[in-house]
Amino acid sequence: MCTKAYHPQENPQVGRTNSSLKSLLKTFTDSYSSRDCDRGLLRCLLAYCASIHLFTRHSPHYMLTGREFRMPLYLTVPNAAETPCRSRIMLPSCNRI
């Protein structure tokens, strides 16, 4: 499928991608301060590349590399040491010591 240069409205998939990116970037600019801009953009890009798209039924990462995207643990669980579940489990052990 070919489209004219500088006219993404003729290709519905490009238009949908652009609207998804606009939505992500709007959420990004509302959530992060200017100091955290670089980390926020990286997370925004990771969210887009890891999400499964309706048209292809695969993520962009899978379409590009042929394998599923594996998120680093520190992005999926920000502070694993300070989660309430872990502290609730460890608290009785710490009290006994």
C-alpha cells in the first residue's frame, strides 16, 4: 500500500498510529515534569512498542524482531523492596528476630 508523501490521512493505519502516539504523548506530558522528560519518553515508547495492535494482532516489537517483548522488572514493579505485600510478609519475621 502506497500513500502520497506528507499525507498520512490517506492511509488509515498511519492515521491510527498517529492518534495513538498523540494520546500517549498527551498522557505523558500530563504525568511527568520537565525534569523527568527523558525517562517518561522512554516509558511512552516502551508502552507503544509492547502494546498489541488490533489490526496486526501483534506488538510493533514482535513485528520488527519476531519475538515477544520482555519488559525489565524494574519497569513493571517500580519498588519491589517496598511493596506492601513484601513488607506484610516480612514483618512477622522481622518482629520475631
